[in-house]
Amino acid sequence: MTSPLPERDWASLSADAVLRELDSSPLGLSSAQVEAARAAAGRNVIRPHRVGAAAVLLRQFRNAVLLLLLGTAALAGVLGDVTDAVIIGVILIASVGLGFVNEYAAERATARLMDALTQSAVVSRDGRPGSIPVGDLVPGDIVHLSMGCKVPADLRIIASSELSCDESVLSGESLPSAKSTHPVAPAASIADQNSMAFMGTVARGGAGTGVVVATGARTEIGRLAAGLDRRAPETAFQAGLRRFSVLLVWVAAALVATVLITGVLLGRPLIQSVLFALAIAVGVTPQLLPAVVNSSLAAGARRLAKRQVLVKRLVCIEDIGNISVLVTDKTGTLTQGTMSFAKGMDAAGRPDPQLALLAAATVEDGGAGTGTTDALDGALVAAAGSGVPAAIAAIPFDHERRISSALVDLDGTRLLVAKGAPESILARCAPAPGAAQDAAARAAALVDRESAAGGRVIAVATRAMPGATTIGPADESGLTLRGFLVFNDPPRPEARESLARLSALGIRLLIATGDHPAVASEVASALGMDPGTPLSGDDIEAMDDASLTAALATTTIVARVSPEQKARVVQLLRTGGETVGFLGDGVNDSLALHAADVGISVDTATDVAKDAADVILLEKSLDVIALGVAEGRRIFANTLKYVFMAASGNFGNMISAAAASAFLPFLPMLPGQILLGNLLYDGSQLAISSDRVDRSAVRAPSRWDIASIGRFMAVFGPLSSIFDLLTFALLLGVFHSDATQFRTGWFIESLSSQALVVLVIRTRHVPFVRSRPSLPLLGSLVTVVAIAVVLPFTPLGALLGFQPPSAVLLLALAGVVLAYLVIADAAKGLFFRAEGRRRPPHPRVRHLRRAISGYGG
């Protein structure tokens, strides 16, 4: 192939015709054919994640604050104030530069994460099946599909074993579409193209094989994606930032109006008043908030990646920290996930060593070829060894039937062999002639006994089918129970400690499993959990939303649940005010993963589970989740530190500036000086992502509380202004300062107090005694104070309108700053105690001690 394939109506062609057209065969392409096809078609990606420096740079100017800076500089230049125009222009460049560097680093971090989240497909090439990255697929490749696979390209089906696909993403149809090899009528709609499997859809049941006919942007979903909005939905954290920005806009507007009205009433030049008012508006706004947020998120993503946690979207890190309920499966998280075959027994409970050999016939390809990803099937094949009957036909497992079946020849008799969940098999068994009425009850009691001992029980049944060559789900009836297989999956040794760590974070655990309730209860009890009264899928189905919500508050286990029931449980927990994380790795988990606040999967999960998840774990461990939650809370806590401190500090300084402009015969600070101080302070806060976080800040979820931020501004803004006014009195009444010395003294005091109060407000404890800042943050704050003191002694200081202060003045200003820090620490304690009384603690916090003791921690 030397050019991309022309668009064809592949669905209407026969399978053989499609293979001839693509120069392929059921054995797949040769290596030489693959290289030629890749050169013609390119990589199989719809929209690669590109990191464009130019795009990141342009995004900096979408910031309203930076646009305001640009307008202020332009206005100053037009009005002939060249010095202020140059100063503001330099500040603008520095602000854009800092924002660009940090956001570009965050974009590159995202790109690296996306590269690590590659999906794979099982493909036959050179006559051998193997797994390759989805991006390497080319037209003509032979792809094998099984339940849970995400279709990796547009495929023409050439073999199908009860294959069905969920095509709702394309057609809107909620029911799966059955797939076959037969051609359809020309120009059929997507919903009617049963001989095709389309990229992005999901194999919901059965298995099949298809030949790739289109890749990347030439697929059906690729054409749709070209016209879609690429923006991701807004997270709770982003919504909080947006509400905070709106609050600042209103504050800035009020201050600007006050300054302008004051200037006009005092008869000051309008131009001077406008420039000063614009500087006030910019000064009250944390200019580098996006850069600080992106810096924190990128640093957090790198730390999480080192701890085996990959985050698809950086902003999801904040949501991880808010998790208050974690819904998880049992296998591989609470248990070792390594199924071992324990025994086979007949319907009466007597040992039956041949039962595993018979049941292994239902495993797809006998565990070879495309392979089995099910741990139970793997253990069964290993226990059966050689001599497994060859399957003439098969019906793969799906989550509605909960059965897999095969047609085999056994000692000259053609049999349908079915294995699956005991209740599903027993419901399809016909009573044996002359059997006791309580045979089904005895079988159910046998299952309950083995399950209560912690065993995973699978039922096996058969049906004679003389002369049959194919089977379908309708044939799975009138079965004869042959017995039960019992598997063991012991608890993970470290699971008890992991549960205690989650509990210490205020997270409640809810086990959602397809196992028997008794199995889940045994595992929970072995790990020191109180299983409560488990809810079964039948229980959930019978309850209305109010009853189920009440029951979920008192249980630890939901068992034998369907995908829809898992999603309903998650939705009701969210409706009740919980922030829900859901950990799942199967196709049956995708609905719940979508419904959760934070969907969590693992890199070995099915494609559909990984696609639905927000977070991918490289190790399926509750410890890893606990680390991710704690990291998310640290990032959120550090971001809130910046928001609280910058908003209140800037607000206080600007109130002082606005108030001083009403009684001073000169501007208390020049526009360029205001903006320079704001930039220096914000620049120092880029190091806040590295700051240590108190243990109390990670014990429970935190959420945006705009009202609390407003109250904080209302307390600490005026407090800062009181000490500014004290500085004004000192400069005017004691040192009899002129305009230049006044601006110099206030610049030093305001910037020093704003920087050093960070050390007080960053913790609710006594600074340096019970909570120490990180060295990068401490170093950046000390550097800012040093710049504030040294700058007036430099030529640049003179250009900015400063003059060298006397030693006595510097000592007096140091005394004011020290007094402010002492009073601020006292006010901090009063404020947070009042806030604690204002809001009752989160339910997770109220029950923390009881939860920890329940886990044996």
C-alpha cells in the first residue's frame, strides 16, 4: 500500500473480498506489509497530545489580569508616562514568562502521563498472535476481540462467536449490537452495519476477529471527533477557582470605583487617578494563580507517578484528595488476586478430580492463543493440565448470563459443558427423574458452606447434544448439575495496614463484588472489618432509593451486583453528599467508573475500564490509593494556602492604598511599584507547592469554601491595613517623610509583612515549633524580603522611584513587621477556632476513631 485506503462500503463486502482488497489473510500481515501500510496510513491516533509552546504562550494572554496589565502599560505610554509604561511592560513580560514556564512544564508532564497510558490490542502478524500498542495498528491487521476490549480501529468482522458491541458512543443505541460475518445491504446506517466493529466501541459479550479497514482520523469516531469540543468537563476544583476569581473581580471593581471617585472629588488629574486605579485592580488579584496551581499540580503528578499512580488530567489530583468513600472490588485489592484451585466435587459434595478437566474446555482457546485474562480460568487450566477436551463451539462468558459454555466430544458423547455462578447454573438445571425435592436446596447449602469458608465456588453442568455442531445461549437449559469447583484467593498480608491508612484519612471502604456474600464477609472479617449485613444484588433491586441509601450507611459489602447496580450504589452515595472513588478493572465496572467522582483502574484492566477511569494505578494496591489521596490533599492544602494568603494580603495592601490616597497629597505608591511588589510576592509563592503540610490537613477531605475565604479576607485584610496605617503614621509623624521616602518605607514594610506572614498563616499550629516550612518556600520568602530592603539602594531602585532608607527607619519598620506577625498569629488561632464552631466536622472525621479501631489500627 502506498497511499491511504479510499473510503469503501466495507460492511457490504464479503469477508473474503475485504481480505483480498487489503492484501491480507486470517494469518495477518507480514512485517514488510506492516511497514508499507504504516508509511501510507500513519499512526492509529485520532488526536495526538501535542505540547505546543506557542499555544501555551498565547493562553497566558487569556488571563484577564494580564490583559489589564497590558492595557495599563499601553495607556501609560500613550499618556507620555514612559517610565511607568516600561516598568509595567517589564512586569508583564516577567509575569507571562513565569506563567508560561510553569504551564509548559505542566503540559509536558501531562504528555508524559498520556504516553504512559497506552492501550494494547491482540493482533496476528506473520501467522502469530501477540499484543501490540493500539497506535501501531495498520489497515489489513487481524485483530482479536474478547469481552471488555475497546475496539482499537474500524474492523470488518471475519469471525464471530456471539460477539456483541456497545455502540452507544456512535449510534446512541443503549442495547449492544450483535456482530456477524455476513455482509449487509449497501449504504446501511452505522446502527445496521452488523458486520463492522467501530473504533471506540466496546465488546460487551462474546469474542470475534476483525480485519482493520480504517485507522485514526479516517475511522467513524475520528470523523466525529474532528467537530467535537475538545474541552474537558469542569472539575470541582476548577469550579472553585472560577468562583474565587469572580469574588476577586467584584472586590477589584469596588476598589477601583472607590479610588476613581476619591481622585475626582479631590481634584487630582484624571490620568493619574486612572493609572493608580488600574494598578489597584491588578494588585488585588493574584496574577500568578494559574502558574501556582499548574506548578503544584505538575509537581504532584510527578510525585504520584513515582508512586505508581498515573493521572489522566492534572486537575483530577485535587478530586482524589476529596474522596470520602472508596468503593472497591475484592480480588487483587483485599486479596492476593492469585486464584488457586482447591478442589472439585460432585453435586453431593464428594471429591471429583475429573471435574476440572471437563470445565477447562470452556476456557477460550484452552488458555492459549489470545490467552485468558481471567485469574480463575488461569488457575483452572493449570489444575486441569493436559487432556482437556477440544471445544467444537463455544459461548464466551458475559455478565448477564454469568456462564461460559463449550461443545465437546467426551467418550463418544457430544456434550454442552457450562460453568458459571452457582445460582445461574442451578437456575438452568432440570430436576433429575426421581430426585429428592430438596436436591436444589442441598446444592445451595453446599455452595453456602464453601463460600462461608472463604472459597470461590463455580458450578459445572452438562447437557447431551447428539450431532450438534453449534451452540447458542438458548441451549444453556435443561442442564444436569455435575458438581462444583472451589478456588482460594487469600487476603493480602498488608491489607489490614492499608485499611488502617485509609481509615486514618477519613475514608470509608465499601466492597462491591460479584462473589457470594459469604466469601466477601469472610475476607472482610479476616482483615478486621465489620462486614455488617451484606446487601445482595437482589436486595438492591428490591429497594427504592431512600431505603437503599439508608442501608448503604450501615453495610460494608454489596455482593452479586450487576454493572447497573454498582453504578446506582455510587450515584446514591454521591447524592448523599459523599465524594466517591471507585476502583474497578473489568468491563462490568465501566458504568460505576463513569458515575464516580474519581474513577480508578489499573494498567492491567480491560480497555473499557482504563478508558472510563480518571486515575490509572501501576500496582493494584490500597496503599497506592492512600498515597494518592494524601498527595491530592497536600496539593489542595498548599493551593488554598496561596489563595488565602494572596487574597487577604493583596486585599489589605490595596485597601491601605485606596485609603491613603484619600488623605495624602500624593499617591501612596506609584502604579509600577504596586505591580512590582505584587509580582515579587507572587513569584515567591511558586515554591508553595513544595511546602510541608500538617497532618491534620490530610486527615479528612477539604473542599472549596468561598464564604470562608471571604471571611478570611474580611479579617486579615483589615488587620494588614491597620499595620499599614501604623506605618503611615510612623513615616509621616515621626520621620516626616516626603513622597519618595514614604513610598520606599511602605514598599519595604508591605512586601516584607506580606511575605513573612506566610510563615504564620501556612499552618494552624505555632510556626517553626510544631510546623516547619519547606526550605524552598523559606528561601523564596527570605529572598523577597532581601530584595525589598536592598532594592532602594540600587540604581534600579532610583529608576523605580525609591530612595535609600536610614538604618533607624529600617529598624522601625522591622518592629512594625514583627508586631504584625505576633498579632496575626493570635488572630489566626481565633479565626480557625470560630470556623470550626461554624461548621460541624465531616462525618468521616466524626467517626474516625471508631473506624480506626474497627480496622484494628
